[in-house]
Amino acid sequence: MGLLDTILGRSKPVRPDLDQLFAVPSAALTLQAATGFTPTGLGSVCFAGVEGSAFARVRQDVRELLDADTGRGGIPVEFSRDTYGYTWLLARQPAEDAAALVNDLHAVNTLLQDGGFGPQLLCSLVAFRDGQDRSLALVYLYKRGTFYPFAPVPGGAEKRDNQLELQVRAALGDDLRVEQDLSRWFPVWGAPGV
């Protein structure tokens, strides 16, 4: 970072640390103890779609990697596009195996990053549910290197349970690098798995 960047108030972006995802399984135990939310076995990766053969090859590599166990009863990954044109990959693992789900999400992120598509990565999320059938996602922001909770209110209306999100932030502050700027806690309406 140069002098001009300092004068103009520009800062160097945080370098994504994909290994932060490996903290989610232990955070899930804390979350369950503090709030009653347990993993659903669903997780998603969101990225901006790119055209071209190089990206198509990386996408095929991702599919082959995560679908390798479908012959043994594993569930294939699903790709979808949202209304904003972003691509979502939905991965599934048994609900009790958060570590396997995190491994899958990390593998997708790594393949995209190593393929030169790191700037297209937007977020990853791991889904949770409680005994009252409320949904919660822990969202990892690549460009910030931080997590935040997203808690949609049940019923289809695009409303968030802000009180629950703040409760989760307080519970997980020692387990995850939680995003401190609440304006960066973007809603992920309609995210696969939530």
C-alpha cells in the first residue's frame, strides 16, 4: 500500500483465509449449546458466474470431486442461479457430519481459487435449524475473511430475526472471526440450503 492510498483512505483488502471454514464444526457445538441450533448437513458456495472454457473446466472438476461418492449413496451437488445472476452450489452431508460438509465447501473454494477464480467467490454458508423449525446460516464473506449469522424469519416474508443474529454473534465471538461491521451482514434470501 502506497502513500497515495493512505492519503485517499484506501485500504488493502483482507486476503481470504479459506481455512477459517474449518472452525465451523467446533462453532456448531458452541451454537448448539448456546441456542439449540444444529447443523442440517446443507452448505452452499456462491460465486459470480464466468463464461469460458477455463471456468467450465473448473466447474466440472468441482462436480466430479463432490459427486465422487454418489455411487455409494452420496447425493450429487446441485448448481443453481439466483435472481441476481450469481451461481450457487449446494452440497449435502449427513447432519451429524459438519466436518465433512466443511471439507466439501473448502474443496470447492480451493478449486475455484486455484483455478484463478478467487475474485468471483462471494460467500459460503452452512445451514442450521432449531427445534422450532427456525433457519440460521453462518455466512463466510471471502473478501472480508469474516463470518456473520443470517436468520430469516419463517413464513416466506423477507424479514430477518435481528435479535437471534445478535445472540449468535455473542455466542460465537470466541469461535469464529465475526464481522464487526453490521452493514456487511447482507441478507442471502433464497440461498440454497437455508
